[in-house]
Amino acid sequence: EAQVTQNPRYLITVTGKKLTVTCSQNMNHEYMSWYRQDPGLGLRQIYYSMNVEVTDKGDVPEGYKVSRKEKRNFPLILESPSPNQTSLYFCASSRSDRYSYEQYFGPGTRLTVT
Amino acid sequence: SQKIEQNSEALNIQEGKTATLTCNYTNYSPAYLQWYRQDPGRGPVFLLLIRENEKEKRKERLKVTFDTTLKQSLFHITASQPADSATYLCALISGGYNKLIFGAGTRLAVHP
């Protein structure tokens, strides 16, 4: 089954404790992105990757890091989480076909930073 | 500044009626616009894409229009059903490379 998986689905942590949210896709997609979703603000892109070892900042990259060492994986790293990073996070992937741009989203990771 | 606006108030309609959701944008010139459905606690699911040179796109009970002069897209669900109740998001392709800009979404509630 074609899918994007994220782990963990729920995470409660404390300020400053480094964490990683994993994302994996099995569709051989070139493009992958991370979004955060907050009430009233919608989905905002954090980082995106066009292929292995190629990443770029989205609209809200501060406080986040990413890496793309393998095509299927795109982990999101919070080196020193803060309460304002409490949010619902989604990973997404898509083909490089410029006539499509259809995003396949993961199930989401709900992060709470206390 | 660049903005995408969707009606933040929930849309309540009766089963069988046509639901119409609006997406307005300013200071963008998107080549494509997409609509997604999102159920509570789940990731968005792609529904339709419409290109700037297309005025209308249909898929089963769904219809999307794209007016680049008005800078507006309308999303219609005909013969609506309670199972259509969800939040609907519009998204613009901005700057290529799959850089999507999303609206905040409109919640649709279809009542029996």
C-alpha cells in the first residue's frame, strides 16, 4: 500500500530535550516536505527536499533541522524544542511531475512541549 | 502581502444540497490550485488540481472553478452527504518545486 508513515504519532516532551520525528514514504517520490498545522493558521511549510541531499527552507524553518540521506526518509529534528513548537506536524511526499504536484500526507505527529 | 483566505466560519448545509466553498488569494499568480479534504486527526487528502488555463474541473460530485482575474477558486460538492463533512483546504503552487501555500480551511457540516 502506497503510504507516508510518521513516528511517533504523539509526543510530549520538555523544553530543550532534542527530538526527532521520522518520516518515510514507499512511493519513490522525489519531493518531501514537513508542515506544521496550528488552529487558524493552516498548514505552513517548514522545510522541503527536492531529492537526496537537496533541502531548502520553507516559510517557518526556525528551530528545525532536516536531512535527506535516503530517498525514502526525511526526518525532522528539533535540537532544542520550545513551547511555541507545540503543534500538529505532517510529512508529505510527491512526484517530481510538474503537472501533478499532488501531495501525499502522513497521519500526523502531535507534539506537546512543556 | 501574500494571502490565501478561506471562510473561517463553518458551512452548514442540508443533505442533498450543493455546498460551495470559496478560496480567495492576493499577491499570487499561481499556475495551479489544489483542493484537499482533511478529517479530524488525519492528514489532508488530495481531491483536485486545476491549472490557470482551465476554467473548470470536475470529478464525480466535485467541481472546481478557477478565476485568475477575480483571484478566486470555488469548490462545489453537489448532492452533498453527511460523509462529505470535513475541512476543505485550498492550496496554491508558488515558486515551483512543490512549494505549496495552504489556506486555513473551511469546515463543512452536512446534516441529514
